[in-house]
Amino acid sequence: KAGVTQTPRYLIKTRGQQVTLSCSPISGHRSVSWYQQTPGQGLQFLFEYFSETQRNKGNFPGRFSGRQFSNSRSEMNVSTLELGDSALYLCASSFGRGNQETQYFGPGTRLLVL
Amino acid sequence: QKEVEQDPGPLSVPEGAIVSLNCTYSNSAFQYFMWYRQYSRKGPELLMYTYSSGNKEDGRFTAQVDKSSKYISLFIRDSQPSDSATYLCAMPGGSYIPTFGRGTSLIVHP
């Protein structure tokens, strides 16, 4: 079974631009979560989508948004990029819920904002 | 104070050593706990779930939970260079949103 794929793997943008990252979950997984990982703050939850609906949202500004398509593929968008948005953005697909959840992370998209 | 505290390391040990990785937490509402391993330039992979106080063993890995002290540990027996990675603890809170520790970098040298 293919794993979680994320595109692109690396990205360089300048302040003020916007960026769209893509995630393809494992086949059959309907939940996709997004995380931001930085050396300073560690791994932080952005949001979770399930069956095209946002199910949970972390504590990030409205510049961070996402969506999920009917095939469970998900995209996240960051508008008006700031230097502090430089990070590794990870997508995870999961099956089940709570302590019955099986979650798999993708390799991440490394974003550098100049 | 962060909800989950984890020493970033690095922790450097010789091959074959027993490794102890730890996290403390402040929110007594956390009901179960997870350990992830993250290799350089990869996403985290789930190692173990633990649900209650006590020990859970899986091969060379043992997870321990002490809810009264709000302290969890991951022990690695007979550590190998391939265990060199960053280990993150995580605790799902409300709506199953996980709170992660910042990770401990482990280096096992031959």
C-alpha cells in the first residue's frame, strides 16, 4: 500500500506571497491532518479534515487554511507569507479515532520564506 | 509552562546501552500517550500507544506511564545505531488534538 505523499517536497517563497501544499493520503483513509514543525515550537497541529469537512482546528491565524476533496486528497494554503512561516509542513492520514486511530505521516514539505 | 515538556538533548549513548527518554505533562486530562520516532528528513512514525499507568513492552521498546507524577518514559534496550533519531511524545487532548513534546534527539554511536 502506498504511503502518504506530499508535494512539493521543497519550496522557497518570499514574504507576502502565498503557497499551496498538497497531500495525498493512504487509500481508504478519510482523515487528513496538517502540522507545522519548527525547531522553536516543535510539532504543532494546524487542522484536520474528514470527509471534506474541517473537523478540528489548531491555534493558527486565518492565513492558514485548508480543504479536502472528495477523493480525500487535501491541500493547505498559507496566504501573505511571513518569515516565521518557514517550517516543515507535515500531513498525516489516519483511520479510526482516538486510541483506535492509526496515523501515518508523510515526508513533509519544507518551506523557506525569504 | 508548556503542556508537554521534553528535553531536546542530544542524548548520545554507545551501541548496546539502555536508553531512557522522558516527558512530563501538566494536563491531568490526558488519557493516553504516544511515542513517535522521526528520522532526519522524514515524517514521524508512531512507535507505541499507552493507555494507563504501568508498562507496555514491544520488542526492545518499553513505554511507562506514571499518571500520579504526570511522567512518561520510553526505554530502548540494546540500542542500535539505527535507533538514532528524534523521539517525540504526544498526548491527545480535547477532540483528539495531539499536543507534542519538542522531541529528544538520540545518537547511538557504534
